[in-house]
Amino acid sequence: MNHSIRRSVVALAALTVCSWAFALTASDFGKVYEGAGSAVDLNNANQVLVRDTASFTIVDTASGARNAVGLPVDLVLAGYTTLKANDLSNAGHVTGFIGNASGSVPFLWTAAAGFRLVPSGFGGLFVNDSGVTVGAAGTWSSATGTTTALSIPGTVRSFNNAGQIGYVSGFRGYVGNPGGYSLAGVMGPSGETLRAWRYEVPALGGVPAISDEFLMPDNLVLNDAGAVLVGFAGVKAYSSSSQLYLGASTAASAVAGLAVSLNNKGQIVAQESGDALYSPYCGCYADSVTGETADLSKVWGISPLVRINDSGVILQDKGSAFALYQAGAGTPPSPAEPPPSVIPLGTGSGLKGQYFQSGLFANTLVTTRVENPDFDWGTGKPAPGMRSDFFSVKWTGYVQAEEAGVYRLRTLSDDGVRVTVNGQKVIDHWKSHSAATDTSADIVMEAGKRYDISIEYYDLIGRAVMRLSWLKPGAVDFTAIPTSRLYQP
């Protein structure tokens, strides 16, 4: 079981892990504002767009003022009952969709002009500072009232002040799947192609194969200078990742997490996700200029990061509330747990194991449980409600050393496995294979100290086994890690 897959045009580089990186840490970021409501956007004036089912609110975080906007009487009398605001420009434009029993139409709103309905398909997704809004069929200008029809080969994912449109397409299968392709690119305001990538998975005699190149694009964001971030959500047990292109002639650089926002200073926020765009597990920050990165999930929880503006202010949506954070300002968030030094020794109950039922280009979280990754499933099912093939597991948490010294980790796996300790990948056998052992290099650990650990595993077809063991200082043989030395994240 050692098939290979290629992806044309772009090859992913080794990921820069956001969790353990350069100068910044989560404690360097302070909370500068917190408010009520489900937030969807943040502009350079630090105004936040909050939406409800039939209204939206623009929150001025400098003054705390909240401008609530509902459906006007004429639209209510016309039968419209729903309002979904999507985007807020730096100039105060809001775009989105209003709906009735017959469907929905896009709108553009400003404080001065109120609501203006936009021809169907030509707005509602994003709006730029010139008052141009974009939809699936093209753009509409509030200044001229004219539409520009565009043939966009995918779903619109971003729109900048230069009128450039970022898009990705869904997977397009070849006859006799598996096999197919996806597209990502940037289109100019007149429909000209500025950037284009094609990601291909050829059908290998009808037999699926797994590799890092199996990823298909899920998001594309761009800034006003035309820098592009192509994002890939986690597939099977893969970590989410993104590729940053600063210019048409520059090589891509890797960024951890699925990119969601890129400001004009080159600062990025991303989400680590286990199920496409829907279940973010961490927030990643990166600065493409300084190289600084930080994992913000340890103190902010799993609520997703939504946007970063040109001042470096980060918007976090918590569902019924939102918060703004900024490096070097505000009140640093409290750690989610006490430091390892005050946690009792040998009291762990296992790692957090997330079980995914995997297809070729998506995965679904089926169950989560706390356990020691030491299993030989054979040809059986790893958990109720799952198949015996095409599944993956991601274990996360901490491993605690029993004594000071040099350790080694070993896995017995069938199929792919990756192990990361404190941000360093120590085992990487990420391809289909029969049962095989893989051993890390020496890892120096302090007695009683806990170390972040992540084990990613997938099974393709046939037998499935995944066992983790360690070689303790002075020991001759590898032994299973005691469950009491494994902790949940």
C-alpha cells in the first residue's frame, strides 16, 4: 500500500507550526474590547459588524456606540423578513442579502443612503472602499449603479480595494472517481486572470491514495497589494495549512492553519480545523514580514479568529459575543490552565482522541474520547458508527516525563503516522504502508514536566494498528507510555 499522488502547479512546503515559533506568545496579545453579538467583520476604524437574523449592528469600539440597523418599512411591506449582513468596508458600506419567501437579493447599505437593492448575482458577498460589491455573477458599483458581468470559475472568497476577486472551486471529479481537480485564483476587475492554480488528483486505476498533496484549496484571501493566501482545510488527519504568495514571481511560503484574513502589512490569522471550515480548533497568527508567529488557542479557546485589520487588531467571534485583541496592548487573557509546575504528577487520564470518518476530500468528526493511543484494530471498526477503512484519528494533549534524561518515542502503525512534540515533528511516516515501526531521535525531557504532543494517524484499507511507546532513560526496551503520564489538552 504505497501509492503516490501528485498535485500539479503547487507543491506544499513543510509547514511552519504556529504553536511554537519566534518572539511572540499568546500572553503578548491583550484584549482591547469585548462586546455582545455574533461578529462577522472588522474594518480599519476598529468598527465591528454584528449580525442577527433580521438586523445588523455596527459597533464603534472606540466610543462603544452601537448603530443597530433593521429592515426598513418599505422592504418589510414588500415581504422581506430576513437580513444577512456579510461584509463591512473601511468607508462604512455594508453588503449582504435580504430575503422573502421567494428567495434573496443582495443589498448595499450606507448610513447616508440607507438600503439599495442590487441586481441578483452582482453583490452581497463582499464590498470594497469604493462601494463596489461582488456576487457570484460579477460586481455592482454604488457610484455608477452599473453591473459588470464576470465568469468566475469558482466561489468568491475575497475582494480587495483594487477590485480583484479571489476564488476557489469545489472538487470536480473525473469520470470513474477517485480523481479530479480544484481551482484557485485571482481575477481582475474586468475579468482578466491575474493568478491561477490547478490542483489535481489523477485517478490511479480507481485506487485511492494518500499523501500531503491530497489537499484541495478551501479558501483564498488577498490584500490590497495583491498578496495571496491559498488555504487548505485538514483532510483526514492532516493539519490545516496555507500558502502565501507575496507577488506573481515569488515562491510560496508555508503558514500553519487555514488562512482567513491577510492585512496590508502582511499579518495573517488562520484557523486549525478538523472538518473543513466548520470546527476550528485553534487560532494562528503570523507576520510574513517579521517572521513572528503565535498560537493563540491556549488562552482564547476554540472560538474562531475572523479578521485582522491594518492596525493588527484581531477579531474573535464567540457566537453570542466577540472580542478584539492586539499585540502589546490591552489586558492579556488569563491562561486556560495552571502552568505544568503546579499540576500533580502522574494523574493523567489519556490524550484527547478525535475520530474522523474520512472520504477522499473531506472528513467528518464522529466521536471524541480520552485514551492512550495503543490499539490494534485489525480489520474491525475503531469506534461505533465508523467504517473499518478510510478513517483517521488525531490525539492531542501532553506527555509527562517520569524522570529527567533522554527519551525516544516509537510508533507501530498501519497506515500513516506523524508525531509532533513541542512543535517539532519527531516521527513522520505519512504514506500508506503495512505495519511498520518508526523511532524518533533523542528527546531531552525534564522530570515531571509536561510536553505538548500530537499524534496524527490514518487508515486507508486493510488492517489498522496504532501503538505509541517510549524508551525511558537507561532502559533497554520500549514500553507503553502509562496512561497516567498522558493529559488532555
